Amino acid sequence: MELIIQQNCPSCGAAIELHEAGRLLQCPFCGMRNYRISHGLSRFVLPDKAPSHIPREEIFYAPYLRFKGNVFYCKGREVQHRVVDITHLAMKATALPLSLGLRPQAMKVSSVSEADAGSFFRQSVKVASIFEQVAQLTAYDSEQNRAPFYHRAFIGEIISYIYLPLYIHDHILYDAVTNKGLARIDLGRELQEKSQRFQDQWLPKFIATLCPTCGGALDGEPESMVLSCHNCNSSWEEAGGQLRSLSWQRVPSQQSGGKDTAYLPFWKIKVKVTGVAMESFGDFLRLTNQPLVVRPEHDRMDLCFWVPAFKVRPQIFLNLAKNMTVTQKRLPVGEATMSKGLSPVTLPRTEAVQALKTILAEASLNKRDVLPLLPGIAFHPQETDLVYLPFTINGHDLVQEQTMLSVAGAVLRFGQSL
């Protein structure tokens, strides 16, 4: 489940409610659009119900690390996956719960701001610890299976801090969300030394949504990681606090008769591979033992993987990536012209690259031979293009025109909350 966040408009200060993955903010009051840039881990605070006699300056905030995302892992002859959403205490304190449970999903959190008077306990647990927790969960999934692990990948993950508000009254430490006592504690210098005041660098940063080429307004959905300019037919992604031009194309729809078309985005990643003999698309077909005749034209094709550029359920993600990669010969070259119906890009290219080993494993019909090779295989991306492929809206399903692969529309809507 996705967090609901309260964020002030960077232009007029009005309160805006958005989802955790939201990046493009449009204020309903002033109408201004701003794009939130990648700037370290996001920091949120749970709403408190501290009694009125407790001064706001005496509130303490305990940090928790939150992981949300899909975990793919290859073990024995199987490719498995799991959706994980957990929190874990990011400091050493026996009086505090190790997890926040369902609170982040059940409450509207707010971005940490200067208005949060009080002291923030310093993080003393490394961010890598939350990945270790997730890895343990996948290990527990298959305790009965003693086969070795060959690969594990975290795809589409979101890492953030969520602060639990606390206060002390009559030497008792209280949970300020429930006002329940947690432990007896003595005020002292040691407690103060473990905390700090609000830091300006924690604030989210924003940039204007104007095309760097023509100055036109950039379009996108709230969760879009790529913004489009319909004025000069350009696409942009944020990198290092600036908008960077993105190579992209759209395969035009050949449907007629007024049928609606949706264009779903895919990352087309051309790679070089070390650790196994795989230099062309033909080599990929041989290694994965696909049930078709490998022809000379397959050997002349570059080795490319087609990875969904949108979040979707793990099994659907793997099926789309595998089938689109295997059937890529049917896909024509696109054109850099905008159109209606472009679905938002919600999975960055870096995440797509991390999925390549898992896609290779899923595509392999001879998993007994291929999966043990995964630890020694390395993918080296050479080129990455964003390609929008046409899907005909056929009732409740979307059918890709060239490959005839289909995906349920409900699956895409569910993916927006992953």
C-alpha cells in the first residue's frame, strides 16, 4: 500500500495531498506545477496526539527505515518473487518497537518540515540493514528448499525515513501517536547528544516543469519519471537536479475503425555481456533454448532486452519482459512524435538494468543449466531507448498490436500503488 503524504506547495505554501511515488505536483490553488527531484532519502513524520501540556520543542522523533518494492530471487531451478513493505528501527533503542507495523499505511504522513519543532534522534543503523531484512524474508520463504541462491534483485524499491514522535513526562517515555507509555527513562545529557534539530537539507527540492529546449510546458502524470514536451517532441528525465534529454520513440498504431490505443513505455536496453558467450539476439535464443529456429538474421540483431518502464505486479512484469524480449523481431522502428495515450514512466532505467539477470533466468527454458551461471554473468548497458508500444484497448484487456501480447487494464491500475 502506498503512503499518503501531505506536502506544502513550493510556490504558494498551500497544502497538497499526494502519493508517495508522486513527483509532479500541481497545486489546486495557485495552479503552479513543480517537479520533485531525487535528493537523498525522503523523510516523513507520523501525526502525533501529544497532550497540550507537552511543549512542541520537547517532542522527540525516532527514525525508522522503510523498504517498499519487489524482490526477485533465483534459487535452484526456480525464479521467485515477493512484494515487500516493511519498516525497521534505524537506531539502537530497546524501549522502542522494531517496526511501525501498519501505521504508515493507515495514517497520512507529512514531509518533515521546519514546523516540526523538537529533536530528531540520529540514525545509528546503516541503510543497508533494511536490505538485509528483506533478504532474510526471501530466505524464510524457501526454508524447506535447500537449493543454493544464485541471484537476488530489488526492483522498483522505495527507501525512506519515517519518524515516530515521542515525548517524556514524569520520567516515562510515551508514544506520541497513541499516548501509551513505552519505558521509564531519565532525562540527561546523553539523550540530547543522540538527537539534532531539523536540518534544511532534509527538505524536498523542486524544479520548474519547462522544456529546456523550447520553454514549453512539460506534461506528465503525478508519478511520472519522464516528462514530455508536445511542442518540440522531446522527453526529459531528472538527473542530478536537472532535466536531461532522453532518447525515445513511439511505434505508431496501425489500428483503424476508431479503436482506442494506449501506448505503454518499455526500456529497450542494448547490452554487452561478460561471463557467458552471448553477443547477439541469436545467442540469447540459443542460451535460453527458445523453441524456434535461430536464423542468420537473428545473429545480426543486437542483444537487447525489453523491460517494462512501468510498475506492475512481479509476475506480470516478468512475463511482459520475457515475452517482449523474445518476440522483439516483430517490433518495427518507431518515430519521435508525441501522441495521446502515452502511459507514464514509473520505473527508472536504473531499475530496469537491475532486472536483466532475472529476465534472462525467467526466459530460460533450461533453468537447470542457466541459473547456476548467473553469479558469473555481468551486463554492461551500451544504449538505452524509451519506446512506447501501441496496445489496443479491447474491453478489459490491452493487446499489443505487433506481438499480440495482452495485459489486463486492472493490473496496470493496481501497479500504480506498488
